[in-house]
Amino acid sequence: MSGIDGYPISALGTKCWLLGYGVDPSEGAKLIFRTLIEEMDLAASRFRADSELCQVFNGTARREAVVSELLFDALEAALRGARVTNGYLDPTVEGSLVALGYRADFTSSVMDGSLSLGSTCVVLPPGYKNVLLNKANRSVSVPEGVRFDLGSTGKAFLADRIRERIESELSEPILVNLGGDISASQVGDYGFWPVKVTDDHSLDPSGSGVTISIAGGGVATSSTLRRSWRVGSKTVHHIVDPFSGTSANSPFESVTVLAGSALDANIASSGTIAMGVDGPEWLASTGLPAFAKSKKLGVRYFGEWQRFSSAWSFV
């Protein structure tokens, strides 16, 4: 999923774009974009030994460990995702991902072949209910063994954060796209942002797919195809079912959701896949506009998607 033009950078193991509304983003907006991405990477990456996340939450029990405002907010968003999805978006699945072979940044791991392992083991996560946040003193308490992976919510949380900061400081309408998690400024009743949802999930705006028009808010696509790898004869992916410790067995290869924020859209799209066979019924219960794709089942629409489909073009 991507915008048509804009200011692109490679970061967070993916492609990131910043778009202005009808004009190029200002230099001030670009600076905020780069700065907040760098801050998030240093605060919350599980692939950096020097990140705050890895330094503080390294498997040792912590009692009211005071963390930065950014990491606290990112953890709060992750726990919200877990609660909303009845535990399926559990941010304590780091051990499960490592056991499946996802031990380093995906791009570098694919290039050096480290994700292609001969065997894996099943590791169940400690569980999000073991994580206690204290907003009063910005502290986090965890028992021994807890390590975090914020991949299910982190980029969407950051996309909203970047958009809000640029709007607040520069009063500039903006669209932020972090690897398919999109947060867009509201541009009024007659304005819209074109967004390409590509069939191959490559984020290439020239790829085939669906072009939709949004007046603002969030869009997210979660897929089992873009971050998948071989383990012996088996294909696994990065969305874990925390109740089995293995890659979720979803009837869909991809789910695209529209919501009021990138975070809400991503919670719904990733949660649907994580829930496996229970995902479609849960997604329908949210009422959010969405569509899901499967080689076996074709395309299935949810919520208000079809009612508004006349505003979208298929190319």
C-alpha cells in the first residue's frame, strides 16, 4: 500500500513515505518525520541491542521500571491492541517469533538467509496480562521471561504520532505511510487522498490492485505473504497465534481495514489474521470497512466497504 508520490525513506525494516496534500511536504515536516522514526527505532526496536526496549526488558523481572514517554505510550498502544483482540495481538510474543526463526531485522535476515532454518520449537508467550503499566509514574512491571515485540502495533502507533505532531506544530495536512500503515489528515468533505492497495503487497504504487480515496483517518493492510519464510519444508509468517505459539492459521492472506486511526485499522487487520478461523466473524462485529483476500475464498467485504465502493477505482 502506498501513496503516489512524496518523500520516501527506508527505515524500520520497510519503506516509509511522507506526502503533502497537493504539494511536497515541507522541510519541517520531513525533519519531524525522520526524527520521530529515529526516536521510535531507538526506543522500541527489538532488533537493536542498544534500544530502550531491549535494555530494560531483556527477560529479567522488572518492578516499576520507569521508561521514556515514547516507550510507555507504545507499550500502552500494544496492550490496547491485545485487549481489543481478546489477547490475540499479544506484545509478549518475542520468544515465539525467535523460536520460529525471526531473530533479526527482516530485510537483513532474508538477505543473509538466517530465516531459513531446518527446525523450530514452539514457545508460548508469557502473556500480556502479566504486564502492568502505571501511568502516574510512567513505570512498567513485568515478571521474569517477558520480552516484547511491538511489530503488530508499533508502526501504526508511530504513523499516527507523526501525523499528529506535524498537524500540531505546522498545521500541515499530511499522509504518513509506514510500510502500509497509513495515517492521513482530514482534508474536508470534498478532498481526498488516493491510496493504492497493491495485490502483491509490495508497496509499489505501479502494481496492480485497488485505488481507494479517503478523506482522512487510518488504513492498514496486514498480510501473511510479505514477511514469510521457509522453515524446512514449511512456510511460516510473522503474525503469531499466541495461544499456540506458531504462525496464525488464517483463511486470509491479507486483510485491509479503514478506521479513524492507523492504530485502530492495524489492530483490526492484524487481529483478524491472528485469530485464524475466528477472525472473519470478529472483524464483521467491529463494523469497520474492510476487505480480505484469499486464494481459496477470493475477496470478502466487511462493514461499509461495498456501500462506498463507487468512490474507488480498480486498476
